[in-house]
Amino acid sequence: EQVGHLSIAERQMVEIAKAVSYDSDVLIMDEPTSAITDKEVAHLFSIIADLKAQGKGIIYITHKMNEVFAIADEVAVFRDGTYIGLQRAENLDGDSLISMMVGRELSQLFPTRDQPIGERLLQVCDLRLDGVFEGVSFDLHAGEILGIAGLMGSGRTNVAETLFGITPADGGQIILDGQVLRIGEPHVAISQGLALLTEDRKLSGLFPCLSVLENMEVAVLKHYAGAGFVKHKTLRALCEDMCRQLRVKTPSLEQCIDTLSGGNQQKALLARWLMTRPRILILDEPTRGIDVGAKAEIYRLIATLAGEGMAVLMISSELPEVLGMSDRVLVMHEGQLMGTLDRSEASQERVMQLASGLALEH
């Protein structure tokens, strides 16, 4: 089977197997667990233990705190391109490590939000995609951050793609402002004020061979074109302004986007969709594969957008992220919506009970 036909997780495991097969004295792993299941992570960690026992040296790059404490002997921290320090793992805890990485305490990672939630914008009723998910119903309000949690394969991404018209629904209703919509293609969703930041920026988000400018402007290009001409000066000024607002670090807008860090690539993609002026922003794994500092920036941006009245639907595999950002949390398991938790009742234990199918909606 061709690697291109494999899932993200399967491709990652092939890449890990290839790296281990070289039998090198030093092995560098850069975010090896960004898209694999807990079972596969455990298998990888056992391989790492075997390599250590053979006297191999391993440089393990990760943004996941639990992984650092599970396998690291020493921890080196970088922030904004600067070496911050080196510590023995046993001399660190989660709070002290994040403080080194972000330059502030963990409690400040997720912004506080006290703006009231507005009127209902979106109503999803018994949405169904045959063989994938069914019976998914929820409301989304202006100024609300609605999280979707669930284990890999639960159908979270499929719901987002169906709302956006990538995989049109086989049943149910999508109601916006009281009007039933038939979203059969993404351009219909965009015209109705929806935007989708996809799960895999390399596969379905970026045009890696194009510049930062070209990647940002692609979703609004038609609005700045007419009579065979593009208003390049106006469009460039808009992109420059978005780069400033989102603090996208790039030498120039002409820089190939593939040379930027993961966090800056993600912010450029966010800028692309914000330029469409969406009313509903769907974020699928918005901070996957980016450093904690960039995460904090994106969290502040999401909170600001919600505070300005944008409705945000946020899918994430990271429970602290879901719990720290969401006003309500939808939990899915094997294509079913298992429950909806208010912020006050949502906890890691309760979410995992629902996500693993061990509890029913209460």
C-alpha cells in the first residue's frame, strides 16, 4: 500500500520505524507522537527504553509535558529561538517547566473570559454521515467557544468537515440564523460565514511551495479581482496588517511558508480565514505541533475573537486545552455524541468517561 493512502497516525508510525531502522548512535525525534494513539505512544516509549539500554543517545523534541517527564533524563528549554536552560528532569515539575517555556506561570496560559455569550447562530439537528457518525445535535452561540473532545476515530473531524461541506451530510439539518442550509461544498460554507482551520496543516492547509502572502490571500483573492486585474496593493496591505495583528514572524511576505515554524504557519493560516470575516470559526487541532509560546498566543487570539462575538467550534485532543478554553464541551465516542458538559461540570475524568464510552449522558 502507498504511504499516501495511510492515515496521519499510520504515516507517523512508518516514519518512526524508518528512523529506528538506521541503527544510529544518536537518534533525533521531532514531535513523534503528534498524531498517534496512546497505544502507539506506549510502544514507541518501549522502543526508546530499548535504545537507551543499548547505549544510544536520543534527542526527543516535544511540546507534551507528560512525555518529558515519562522518558527524559535531562530537559533543555528553548523560547523564541533562545536557549533558556538545561535541568535534570527530576528537578522539574509541570509548572516550573512551563514557566521556563512560556515565561509565565501555567495559570496564565489560558486567558480569562467574562464576556456574556450572545444569541444562537448555528443549530445542528441529528446530523448524520453514513458509516461515520449519526445523531449529532448541538447549538453554537455568538461569542461562545464550544469544544469537541473525543478519542482518535470518534468522528470529531468528520463533523467539522460535514459542517464545512467537504463531506456533505447524509441526514439531519444545519440551521444558520433560523434558515436551513444545504452545505454541499466548502464555497457554500464560506459564503455563509463559516471558516475551517484543518487538522493537518501540511496536508490540507498549506500550499508549501508558495509564499506567506499567497497562502494568506488565497481565500479572499476573488474579492480583490475584477476585469482581469487583482488589487495587489490593497490585498498586500491587508495581509501585512493581519501579520502584525497575529504576530506572524517571517522575514517577508515573499518568504516560502514552508520555511516558517509550525506556530507561524498556523497563525498565517488563521489569518487567511480571518480575512474572510467569518461569523463561525471551526478550529480542528489549532495548536497541534506548535510550541507553548505560540499556543498561548493562539489561545489569546481565540479568546479575543470570541469576545468580539465570533462563534468558535474548537476540536482538540488535548484535554487541558479543551477544558481551559471552552464554555461548553461536546464529547464524542465512535460516531455518537455522548454528552454536553458545561464549563462548571467539565473535568478530565468526566470527559474521558464519556469519550471512552464508559458513561452515558446525564
